[in-house]
Amino acid sequence: KNQVEQSPQSLIILEGKNCTLQCNYTVSPFSNLRWYKQDTGRGPVSLTIMTFSENTKSNGRYTATLDADTKQSSLHITASQLSDSASYICVVNLLFGNTGKLIFGQGTTLQVKP
Amino acid sequence: ETGVTQTPRHLVMGMTNKKSLKCEQHLGHNAMYWYKQSAKKPLELMFVYNFKEQTENNSVPSRFSPECPNSSHLFLHLHTLQPEDSALYLCASSQVPGANNSPLHFGNGTRLTVT
């Protein structure tokens, strides 16, 4: 069982609608949690990084939340656009040695339809 | 432009071939990484280099051989691969491995198909 679980596995929404992607993790202790966006045929691009003491961070229409007590994070996308169609990956940085260890979720594939 | 450039973008090779993947970063970062991305699976870390020194080898088979001649360049040499090695191979760089505000910057990957 992966230590970082994302849901749903895939999602289809209409352009202009909001959506929320979930990330549950069992990794502990951790230093930060990251969300990446990966367009088809491209590498992942960082959206947000939150330390364990932060509970929300925004990047334009993307807002990430973190509840370290329940070990849950969410990525909320507001007023979706066709260009939001991509895979969204949750990554937890496990405190490990001097450099940490990144634990990746399997991603949520979002499709925004006109 | 991502700042991390990978070549080639696509590669088809037979199981007896020898090929190399190349990665170059223009961000002044000190750490470079190779990841494997297979369909519907999380990214798998393969190798980490910090200041040109290999600091992590994540139990990768010896048919994959990394090389890091300097902090800006990273290679992955491939030989006698298996069909299950077909995947997207991503190179990444960061300022310092694992630091709190040091995101990974990924290249666009090499799509490898082993026939």
C-alpha cells in the first residue's frame, strides 16, 4: 500500500466549475507536502509547497490545504479552464537523514471539458 | 522552457542495444535526479547526485548506469534492457536535496520503448 494515496484516480468536469482533489498520507514525520501539475507529454511542474506548520497556500486559481493532524491535503481548483487538464501529483517529503525522501502519490487525472 | 532539458524526447531500442539519455540543467542547481514514471504508478526515484557525487542508488538494476560529469549534466546509460523497462524517464534538479523550499524542476522526459 502506497504511503501517499490520491483520490479520485480520475475526474471529468465542465469548464468553469470548481473541483477538489484529495491526498491522504501515512508518511511520518514529514517536513513538507508538495503538489505538482503534469501536462500530457511534459514533466511535472511545482504548484505549491507547504511545511507541516502551514495549513493553506495559494497559487493563482490553485489552493492547497493541509491538515497535519488527520494527515490529509487537498488541492482546490477554482473556475477551471481547459488548460487545467493534466495529472496532479501529491508528494510528501519524509524526514529521513539529512536530505529527506520524497514519497509520490500515483496522481489524479483531471479532464476539463468545454 | 523548464530550465531542464532532456534528449532524446523519444527512444525505441532493442534489448541488445546500448543507448544513453542526456539531461542538462541551466538553473545553477547542485542536485540532479533520475526518475522512472510508469503508467498508473507513482514516480520511482532511481539515482540522486549531489555536487556530482552519487548519494543514492535506489536498488536500480545494473543495466542502468548513471554518469554525472558536472553539476549541470547527467546521463543515464542503458544496455540490455527488458521490455518492462519501457517508461517515461524524467530528469530533475534542485538547489539542495530534500530542503523545505527547494522544489524539484523536471525536464519533459524521454519516452523509452524497449522492443
